[in-house]
Amino acid sequence: MKKIWMTTAALVLAPLLASAYIIPTRTILQKTAENAGSGIYAVEQEVQFANGEDTLHLKETWLIDSDRTMRLTVTGTKELQNTFKLQFIYTGGQRWSQVNNNRKADKLPEEFLEKFLNFRSSENLANTLAHYKIIPNGAYNKKAIAKSGTDFKYEPESWVRYSRTGGVPNYALGTATPVDQESGNPGIWIEQDQFVIRKLRLPSQVEMTADNYNQFAKGLYYPRARTIRWGNNTVNIRLISVASRPNTAVSFFQPTSLDTNLKLDGLEKMPAKDAIIEFYTRYR
């Protein structure tokens, strides 16, 4: 009898849960941007590449002011300690580096992934998601329709749904991928409770998943583990430390502060060479 009652309840509740109210895109993105902290942060992390039968470890040191202003220094460990180094400054939509003691600026990579964890403006986040066709243009500015008095009606947004990833419920933004479609549609998965990014898929099919978020100084939530996949490549990222830095560190975002030439000599005989070069060309 109990089993029959539970089955009946499930059948009755299923359509109600399917049509459960989902907060507006604008609210989801605002709460997500609030978790990107404030001020300047120094972030250290280890990036792991499959290297034949071994794993190659690189150390990244980031200085982050926002999704648009960052500095990255990458150094090798073990056999690459003195033969591999990269340094980039991201500012004004450009990525600066130094080659043969000459500074040069390139356009910011189209698939620059690190910005997604550091959007402090929900409007900038929305514009970026619209650029990747994850949400429609104007989705962020959609407002509730007044019915009468103080009552408001929110029209369902077809590009937002509930979905589970990383073992937790998420707001999934983007068109759901049909079961018979080989490639996944672009989308972003934002955890329902904490409003942090748990998964991202861009139109090129590169995917980033983020897990084990911790809270740091000044309201920053950052993942301790990430995985980035594209083609046959898988890169794992392990967070080492996060620390707040004084505003005087802003001088390090000036291209004139570059002090290291790009150095790739140590990769020549490494099985991971192509994956490393592609990773730092496309996603960094």
C-alpha cells in the first residue's frame, strides 16, 4: 500500500516539479558575479598534462583584478625548471607578452577560459554568454511583467532549466542537447545553492568543470579542482593558494612591467608539447 501511494505521489508531483519556478537569468548572473570577490588576488595553481606515461606539472601564478585585467606567469617544474617560462598580461582586450626583450600585443584569445571565474560585472558575464550563443541577446535585461498592484509575472525563459552536474543541482543556461546529437550545445551550469560555475561548454566543444569550491578573502569563491577537456586532451588544475593583494599591485598589470621572455626550449622532446602549446595559445 505504501509503495502504491509513493508511486501515485511521484506521478502527481512530476509535472509540478518540471514546471517549478526558476529565478530569472538576471538574478542568477548577479548572484554569480557577487561570488567573484573584490580587489586584487594572487592565485597559484598546478596544471597537469599527460606526458607519455608520466604527468607533466606546470605552475601558474595569477594576479587577478577582474575578468579583463590579469597577469600570468607559468614556470616549469623538475626537468622544465630552467627551460620553460611564459608570462602574459591581459588588459584592454589584449594579451601582452615579451619576445627577445620586445613587448608585443595580441588579441585576447577567443576562448580565454580564466575570465569565467572572475566576472565581477553580471552584465559583462551576460554579454559574454550571449556572444557564445548560450543565452539570447537581451536576456539580461528581460524584466518581470506587472499584473496588478505589487504582483509580478515572470515569463518562463526557454534557455534556463534545472540540471545536475558535479553531483549537485544547477541552473543550466543554454539550449539542451538532443539525445541523438553527437556534439553538445554550448552552455553554462551554475550551482543552484552557491551560485558558482560548475561546468562550461563553448561552441568549439572545449569543456571546463569546476569542483570543491572554497570561500576566500573579500567574498571570493574559487574551485580547488578543475578539468579542461578538448579533443583528445584532458588537463587537470589543482589550486595551491589564494591570497588578497593590496591595490598598489595594480602596477603589475602594465605591459611595461613584463620582465620575462617567452621560453619554450624545454618542450622540444616532450610528448605533451603540442597540448601545452595549444592550451596556452587558445585558453590562456
